[in-house]
Amino acid sequence: MDMVFQLLFQGIGIGSVYALVALGFVLIFRATNVVNFAQGEFSMVAAFLMVIFSVDLEWPYWISFLLSLGGMAIYGALFNLGVYFPLRHRTYLPVIISTIGASILVSNSTLALYGPQPQVLQPLLDFPGFNIGTVYLDAQYLLIIGLTVVLVAFQYWFFEHTLLGKKLQATSQDKEMASLLGIPVATMIMLTFVYSAMIGGLAGILVAPILFVSIHMGGTIALKAFAATIIGGFGDVAGAIIGGLALGVIETFGAAYVSVPYKDGFAFLVLVAFLVFRPQGIFGERVAEKA
Amino acid sequence: MSSMIEIYRASAQRKQRGLLAYIALIAVLVYVAATTTFDGYVTNILMQAVTYSVAVMGLTVVLGLCGQINLAQAAFFGLGAYAVGLGTVDYGLSYWICMGLGLIVVLGFGAFLGTSTIRLGGHYLAMVTISFQQILTLVMINWIPVTHGPDGVSRILKPTLFNTPQSYLAFCVVVLAVVGYLVWQLPSTKLGRAMRAVRDNELAAGVTGIDIQRTKVTAFAICALLGGLGGGLFAGGFSYVSPDQFSFAESIVFLTMVLLGGVASPIGAVIGTGLLILIPEWLRFLKSIPGLYLAIYGLAVILIVLFMPDGIWGFVVQRFKSLRGALRLSAELPELTLVQTQSHADDVLVVDNLAKHFGGLKAVDDISFIVKRGSVHALIGPNGSGKTTTLNVLSGLYTPTAGAVKLDGQDITHFAPHERTASGLGRTFQNIRLFRSMTALENVIIGVERPGNPVDHAPIALEGRARAALNFVGLGDRADELVTSFSYGHQRLIEIARALAGNPTLLLLDEPAAGLNSTEKMELRDLLKRIAAKGLTILIIDHDMTLVSEVAEHITVLNFGRRIADGDPVSVLNHPDVVTAYLGSDANAAH
């Protein structure tokens, strides 16, 4: 039984990371109607920025942390300008391909600069964790879960109770109408990319001490976050969070009880099952076809 | 002036000369491949280019023709390669049997993934294919007893018939040449036109009688098949396969190859594949820094998408388009005939207590009317009266909440759009839905190819009928132009010609006068009268009272989802409820 709680704790911890990245996915999807296949690289780049600032330059941890998030804001803006914005009037296909190109470009540039050796990043807290009964609660996992809760609450408040949040919502629902009402749509999309890069980056920094910092971390995280969004119901914020947590738990239990080598396969099996049997996800509604 | 048959013969001769030239070119290439002894390095590069090209042509079909994304081509390639590898090495089977089995397996997986396109578009499909790719990679690496795991399969045999590298390369070139020819011909076949129609406008494709699901699944299966074939050839050529050769990254390589060369043509596939195999060899010096080459590669992908959306071959074709001499001969066309169905029942369309509710909104509430054979029947009503909803229920885009629809005695209430078309329903759209990458002629040929159309389906007859239909609406001399070069009014005429060419039992016209100027409206009125004179039954939905009162013999009026009047034009247009619905009541007028 303790084993079950231990796995549940770890599953929710890693699931929170997927949920954060999924959140970034959903925000960009809602604002631009395209899926960003370079979402995972947001996490990877942030983790490497953290390595540069705190390990290579040996700057204090919290300053490095803030600088990395700031760097991600700039990265999100550049990403929008280079990869999405020029293609905004084309169909989804060129955009998918261009984000895939960006993903290859960014991860391999990092490989060229840093080499294939995974980097180690210290946890954010000095304190390692504690036991409740025989269940060991690792501090890093607790931190991830806690920050996810805070961020989700913040995001809810931001979108529902601030003018900027409402403008962003308006943009994602109907760009034409939003621009007729005087909302600067291009700026709103830019902000969405910036914010999405920052939460993706935060997820990357948080998970780095657990997974090692490598150029492959982005791809794995992104695919699972994408799976999480489909499981939750595409475009649905609550769905992305639930989907992320569910996936983390399924995967952790799958690895413990079924097979370790196929750990990364469970996400895809669940994904395919959902796509075949319930493509609208847990929360999503089926969108009627327009005549 | 010459007859259709002469024109057709001239074009057939031209095609035949092209084919002969192609065969001659391939014969030279095969001769060179079979007789020249290259060093191992060159043979390997050629072998890779040829086998990859076969797989990339699969993407030409699925992405270029059908507009569907596939990010798992390396997985299909890998399945084909492992079938040949494991079959010949572990089980001692002959190369040909392994290849055959591999293709069956690949076809099965391709069709399975293709069926997921039925319910899922764009991004979902991308994700399903990625998932398939990832799972397959995991299986290749971890199912060690069967797949040999990360070590891969070595000492794969070539078929005894082509046991030397030269002869095997020549064999691969022949396979590529055949595949290339078939893919080249595909767009102008019925299947190819259906794929292009699905890509251009899925809704219109269904309504013109194309089975969208079957078309997409077929495209996917062909893509997978070519992937597997390429992989099987690859395994024989290199004698060694391992999981990392068939990873997700390789799927992206395949995708980039087809994009770089141009998705529209198999020539693009060969150009793209050749370049992306040669460029890494030229950039070998970059490989001293790991990742640098791939980084440049990723950048190239973005730049291609940004600046060369049609790929290299598309770019070349654009440049030299004007130089290509078009085959232009004017022909005496036969008069368009409209074949009537066997049934001679008086009622062509029976709408019986039809209802369509959207949640609490009763868009259409208990409507009944009958369209008589050979009549022009109009369905009118103010905005929001439920006209368009009725039409969408009739053409199968919406499922009715209650009621039944009978066409020529057949209950079509639960038919899919393409099945209704097969039963004899033809329609046009208020917002024109033509296949925009095709010529007027090709659009109308798709109309002629309507399943159940009782005419000759031989290519020459198809083209003749399509030209006659275009001639009937007055656009016969512009048949070979792209539809995008026509004015709005003329595009509407092409849509009508597309519907007429299919010999519908009933022609549904959704606001045909919308957006037309007064001259075009007069032309449309005359055209409708000429169609009616041929005895075709027409149901027209429109706001334009002048048009409706001039052409219609019978009018049904809707308001707020209910039928408020039904009868001949004079009595209906003087009906007090109709006057109120259109002009408002006296009580309202007093304000």
C-alpha cells in the first residue's frame, strides 16, 4: 500500500511538469490555432540557461532562476517572430512543419554548443525531503506540485479577472472581431508566446534536477504534454492539467508494475486509445462541422 | 473545328510520346546502373537515394495529393526493412516472400492509421502518426528476441536473381521508375482527382459524390505501401538494418525531402531526396561538431517553408509555365443530354415532417413539402427562417432531429452526403465550393464521375460530357483554365455545370443569385429556364423574389422554422402571412 502512495506521489509530481507544458501548448493553440511542435524545447532551453547561469557562471541560484525566466520571455518573442508570425495566414500544415524545423534547429544547436553529455542541475532547495510513514516525499517533487498549484491559480485569476486576460481570451476566440474592437491581436499573440515560453521554461527548470539536462528532454516532455492535452480535451485548460496529472500517474505505475523499457510507450498507448474511442477528450465537446 | 475524338487522339499521342521518352531514359539509367562498377561509397549513396525516393513518393501521394500529414513514414520504411531483414536472416525465407509479407503488414498498419483520419483532422493525425512512430521504435529496440534489439539485423541477403550490387541497384531503379510513373499518372485518374478534391474542399468533395473516408484511407495505405516497399529495397541493398535508421528524426527527414523537392510531383520527391542525401555528404566536415549539421538542417526546413512553399520543382514549374505549349483545339461538342432515372413516379422529393433542433433552438420545425417531377420548386423565407438548415439536412450535412426525406421513392434520411449524391441528388453552394487547384474541366469531370451516373465512364466520354456541360453554361472555350481565374459569376456557372454533368434526379440550388450583378442574374435566369426545359427537377432556395417568381412553378415559404405557405407563385406571394413575414404587419408599420 505504501508503494502505491509512493508511486502516486511521484506520478503527480512528474504529471505536474507535463501539466505545465500542456498549459503552454493549450494557450498557444487557443491563440493561434496551431500546435507548436517545439513546445518541449522551451523547457530544454530554460534548463540550459539555468546551467549557464548557475553552473558555468556560478551566479546565485535565485538570480539565475529569474534570468532564465527572463531569457525565456525573449526566446518566446523571437520564436513567434521567426517561426509563427510569417506563416500566420497559411494553413496549419506549413506551421506544423516550421515548428518541427525549429525544434530540430534549437535542440541541435544546443548539442553543438554543449555536446551530448547530460548536465546536472542542483535542486532548488537544499533540503532533500521527509518521510510520512514509509512514504518518502522528495522536496523537489513537492516544490513542483506546489508551484503548479500556484501557477494554475494565478492563470485562472489572470484570464478571468484582468482586462489583459479578457483581451487574450477574446483574441483566442475570434481574432477578426477582437481586432475590430481595437484589441491589438498581433501583440496579444506575442504575449501568448512569451507567457507560454515562460511556463514551459519553468517546467523545464523544475524537472531538470530529476531528469538531467539534455537535448532530448524537450522532445519527450512535449510529446507527453501533447498527449495530456488530447486526453484532457483539446484546447481545454482544466483538461490539460487533469490530463497531465493522469498521464504522470499512469506512466509511473506502468513503469513500476508492467515494464520499465516501455515506460515512454504508455503515454502513446493511452493517447491512441483516447484518439480512437474518445477524441474529444475527458472534458471536450465535439465541435459540429460547419456547412 | 475538329471532333472530340480527334482532340483526344492528339492528346493521347502526345502522352504516348512522353511515355516513350520516359522509358528510353529509364532504360539508359538501368543500363548504366547495371554495367558500371562504382566504388562501394557511390553505390551506397545511389542505393540510398533510390530506395528513399520510393518512400518519399508515398508522401507525395498522401501530403501532396490528399493533403494529409504523415509523420511516421520512417516507421513504414522500417517495417518493410525489418520484414526483409528478419525474414531472410532468421527464418530463411526467400527475399520475395519477405517483401510480399512486409507489404501486407505495412498496408494493414497504413489502413489502420488511415482510418483514424476519418474522425481526426490535422493536428490529431500528426499526433497519431508520431505515436505510432514512437511505439514502433520502442518495440524495435526492446523486443530483443524478435528484433535483435539495438544491434539490428545484419547479413541480410539480396534476392538470388539480383545478387550483385550493380544488378540489385538496376532492379531498384526499375522499381522507382514504375512507382514514379504511377504516381505521376495518379492525379489524372479518378482516385487522384478524388484525393485532390478532398484536399481542396472536403465538404464539396462529399457532396459531389466522393467517399471522403475511403479516399483518405486509400491515400494513407498507398503512402504506407510505398514506404514499406522502399524499406524492403533498402534492407536488401545495405544488408544491415537497425532501429536508429527508422526513428522519428528519419520521418522528419522524409518529410523534409518531399517538401524541399515539392509535394506536387514525383519529380519533386526525387529532387528532394537526392539533395538531402548528397548535401550531408558535402557537409561532412561539419560532422566534426555534433549537432551542427542537424541544426543547419532545421534552419533549412524553416527557410523552405517560409520562402519556397512549393518546393524546388514547384518553383521551377512556376517559372517555366508560360513556355509550355498548351494543346488548344476547339471542338464541336455534342449537346448536353440529361438522362432521367428509370422511375417515373410523380414525386421526386418528399419531405415529411422534417425537424432539426439545435439544443432548444428549433431551426426547422415539422416541415413537409413535395417536389414534383419536372418542376422548378422554390423554397423561400426571410433570414433565419430555416431555409439553409433545411438544405443542409436535405444534402446530409446535418442529421434531422425527426422526420424523413425521400428521393425518387428511396428513403435517404440517414444517408451520408456522398451516398445521397449517388442516389441522384446534385447541389450547388451559396458560398461557392469549387476545387480551387483544378481547372474548370477537372471540376466538372468529378461531377461526371458521380457514382450512379448512368453515362459512359471511359476517359474520352468523361471529358466529352464535362466539356459539353461547360459549353451548356456558356464556358466551353475556357474549360482548361484554373477555376481561380474565373469571375465570381462564372465560378457559380461552373458549379452548376459540375452538378448537371452528374445527371442528378434533383438539382438543389442554394441561393444561386447571391452575389451576382443584374446582368449575371438575367443570364442565370435564362440558364435555369434552359435547364428546366430539359425536364430536370429543380429545388431552388433564394431571396431574390424576381428570380423566384419568374422561374418557379411552385413555392414553399418558411418562417421561424415552420411552413407558412405552399402553392403556385401568384397565390403564395399574395398570401397574407407571406406578406407579413416579408414586409412586416400593419401593426409594425404603424411605428
